[in-house]
Amino acid sequence: MESTKSRWLEKTCDKCGEPVFFMESWSTIPKFCTLCRLKKIENIPRLLRQCLQRKIQIKGNFKTSELQQFRAKRQEEHAIAKQALHLALHENSDLVEVCIANKDLRDLVFRLHKADLLEHKTTEKFEQPLPLHIGRFLQGGSPGLKKR
């Protein structure tokens, strides 16, 4: 009987050549290694400060246990962000290096960055790709052409 368990595969980072590991079942293969992805994020301190400033917002109907898990997760994120900012500001540590060493912080930074990108993407005004009034030529072809 064949195993349906996914395997880890390896490729090289497009930027630095370091190995990047991914599961063969993933639909999107990562292009960059963790270090290159973290270096690409320019505003890690701002993201962590926003994480500390946001309040727990509860929408929808939650069971008591789900609500407790949500609050515990948010408190954990606050503690991780607070610790990272302390290291960066008071001990002059490089946040990228701190993120590399701490998997929980790294995951939090990636999650916050993705949420930030999605927020900016949805708040941008979309330009209309075509003018409101499309000319007769585009709609029905040249007026000189007759139907056969």
C-alpha cells in the first residue's frame, strides 16, 4: 500500500541561494528563504507596535472555550511582540536576527505583514480599467463592415 504522506522537498532561494524547504502537497512553492523574506519586510517595529495597540475584538457567537482560546492567543501575541520590541529598543538587537532565532515571533511577523498587505490592498481605490463610455467600434466592430 502506498503512503499518501507528503514529503519535504528542497529548492534554492531565488535571491541568496540558501535551501528552501517545502511540502510536495503545497500549491505555492516559496521563492525565498526565511531570512530573505524577513529582510524584505521593512516595517517590523511598526507591525509589532500595532499588534500591541490593537484590542481584542469579538464578533460573532463564540462558545466560552473558543473565546478563551482566542484571548489566550492574543495575549501570547502581545507578550511576543513586547519582548521583541524590548530587545530591539533597549538591547539594540537586530529584529531580523531575533525573528530568525524565535519561531513564534517569526510566524507572528509574517502573519502581521500579510494582514497589513491585505488591509492596504482593500483600502486602495481601484481605477476603472475601461472608460465608462465604450465607443461603438469596440462594441460592435467597424460601422463599415456589414453582416454576411
